[in-house]
Amino acid sequence: MSTKLFLPGLNGLRAIAALSVILAHVSETLVEKRILNTNYFGHFGGYSVTIFFTLSGFLITFLLLKELELQSKIDIKKFYIRRILRIWPLYFFYILLIVIVMKFTVPSTIWYYVFIVPNIPFALHLAGNSMITIPLLIHYWSLGVEEQFYAFWPWMLKNSKKIKKTIFIFCVAYFGLKVVLSILNAPIVIQSILLHTRFCCLAIGGIGACLYFENNKIVVFVKQKFVEILAWLIIVLFLLNVIRVFSIVNHEIIALLVVALIINQISNSKTVIPLENKLFDYLGKISFGLYIYNPLVLYFISFLLLETNENKPLKATLFIFSTFSAVILVAHLSYFYFEKRFLNLKNRFTTIESYSSNPNN
């Protein structure tokens, strides 16, 4: 028998992150096809992925803490079964789709994706290395980061006597390593891999979970209205590229702000922007599919609608509407007719069930 936890608003944050990623990819495609001259939403993608990372770090850590509280131990085997059933079916199904679309003529770098280290070719590509990325799989880099994080995170928590302190030390050490390598002008390839493997953002989510779990006085401060308003405002300004600090710390700042939003959503009845509603709940549920399928949907719709440059405003409008509609439809079908089969199986290995919408509705 599993224990059920109601954590409102988290599906809303997932929905915002997923839709922002799609918007960034749509904008990028319109620029590539010369329908638009400026990529107005180019920064939405990277920062939205950080929202996903922080959410994952928070939720995974909080559930493991609850498991420790209830059972005095973490069941590592069940943890990995749950993660595999949630991620691997769609992860590998989409790779199969891309191999078919590419008529089985894929570069040898496909093995980075198969063995769940797609962040390596992504980081090397951004560092100027000749490593061949697969365009329809380039967004898989973030899934590689999450899976690698899961590989060691439950072990670290299970073997730690002071979990919050351990996570904090890990976060500081990882961030410090990035800074030191940057100061020492280490090879750009190494810096790129560390920069895009955002374990620190996931760990910040974990620290937030520890603070919330123990009802730390910092949580009381974070739940003040001005803190939540400030967090929303700064995140929006980052997304619009109005403010930037340094690339080495931008995403950690976003992660800290997202923790503030998470805490307010799940524990503040007077949150400034409540995200607990049926639309966001629905989009949050299918957000994994929204993220996975959007490049493939973009590929086909751009082929159908953007091959010529006539009537640019009309084409841009039609393209945006068609893309969002098609991605939502595909993600809906995937969730209810494919993913849910594995999610139902996953529940057999669940000790703590979290709900991002009220299960009694």
C-alpha cells in the first residue's frame, strides 16, 4: 500500500516549461526558414530545461526523504524500476521513430543516444568539436543528464547521515569545479561538458526539498509574497534575455528561483500565480511527450508549410498554431495509449505516490 502526497501546482510548472521549449524550437525554425529575422524566444529552451531539472531534483529528493521517514530505508531496486518504467519506453520508442524517419542511415553517434549519454555529443558540438549530433535527437541531452543524475543520487542519499549537508557540499563542489576549470582555462570541451551537465541545478532542487521537508525557517521567508513576485519577474526577464549574469551561473540562479516557486505552489494557499487548474494539470501530465515529440512534429510541419517564403505573417501564424496543436495531440495519444501502460506498472513499485493535481477531483 503506497502513501499518497498531494503536491499542487507542479504540473503547471511542467506545462510552462514544456510549452516554452516548444516555443523556442518554433521560433528557431521560423528563423532558419527565413520567415522571421529574429529569434525572439531563443533563450526560452535552455532556461525551461533548467525548470525541469530543478523540479526533478526537488521531487525525487522529497520522495526519497519521505520513503526514509516511513520505512527507515531507501529501496534502490524499486527506485530504478520506477525510473526505467517512466523514461525508457518513450525514450527508446522515439529513437526508433527517428531511425525509421532517417531510413536507417544514422551516424555512428546514435550509440551515444542508445547508451543514454546524449549530452556528450551535444556538449562537444557546442564546444566546436566535429562530433556529429542528430538534429531530431539533439534535445535528448537533457534526458541524458537526468538519467546520469539518477544513477548516483539515491545511493548518495542512502549512504548519507546528514543529507542536506551532503547535497550542499556536492552542489558547491560541482559548481566550484566549473569555476576553477574556467579560471584555469581548461580545454573548452571539458568546460562545455560540465556546463551542460547541470547536476548543480538538480542538486539545488534537492536542497529545496530538504528545506521543505524539515519546514526550515527559510521556507517561511520564501513564502512571502514579495519573494514569489520577484522570482517570477526575474525568471521572465531571464527568458526574454533582458538580464544575464555569467553563463557559468545563470542556470543556478534560475534553479534557486524555481525552488521558491515550487515551495509556494505546493504550500502557499495564497500564491500569487496559482497553477493548479485542469488545463495546466492536463498539459503537465503529457509534458514528457510534449518535450520528446516536438522536434519531429516541427520537422514534418515545417516541410509542409515553410518550403516557400510567400505570405510570411500568415505562414508564421499557421505554423505556430499547427505545431502546438499537433504536438499536444501526439503527446496526448502517447500518454494515454502508450506511456500510461508503463505508468500503471510503475505504481506497483511505488512507496510514495505524488499527485500534482488533487486526486479527489
